[in-house]
Amino acid sequence: MRKTIRLRSIHRDSSSHEAGVSLLETVIVLFVLGAIAVIFLTGMTISSKAAFTTDEQATAENLARSQTEWALNATYAPEATSYSSAPILTGKDYSGYSANIIAKPLHSPDDGIQKITVTVSHSGKQVFTMESYKVDR
């Protein structure tokens, strides 16, 4: 009879020990899954910001190129310090963008060459700048 009692007591001890290990394993697994979730969400946030910045830069560069062509095709004005910007397309892609075109003579007195600087802003923040030269022809 003692053998039976002994086996039951050993069985009870091992089952309570296994429950403790299971709880510890569960806590470790939850910790690891939480860490993976945080890393994944951080990566998604960084990726989303990078995509927005890349889109903003590409749109600003496209707008700066068209504004530069607009200024280069305008009539040369030796006394000009700026040129009016081309109309910016309407729509969600160009919403919040603005352009400023500044003209400075390359030499003094003006010998027919101006440095044209186009600055593109998005929501009041300067995003892209492009420079070119305009010649009086």
C-alpha cells in the first residue's frame, strides 16, 4: 500500500511542477510575441513615413521642373527679380504645394544671363529647390 501512496504523491508533485513550467512558458511566449508585434509595428510606421517622404520629394521635383521650364520660356526681363509661377494642377496629388521663382542677374550689370531658382514648398515647408540659367535671346 505504501507504494501506491508514494506514486500518488510523486504524481501530484510532478503535475504541480508542470503547471508552473507551463505558466512560465506562456509568459515567455507572450513576451516574445509582444516584442515581435512592437518591432513589426515600428517597421510599418517607418516604412509608411519613408513612402510619404519619397512621394512628396518626387511630386516636388516634378513641380520644380515644370516651373523651371515655365520661367525659361517666359520673356526675358533684365529688371526682373522674380517670375510668376505657372498654375499648379488641382487635385489631391498637388494639394498644398506652392512654387516661388526668383531671378538674379549672373553679372552686374546684367549681360543677359539670369540665375533662376525655383523653390517648391508643401504645406508651408520647403521641400525642393532647383536652379537653372536663363539667357536673353
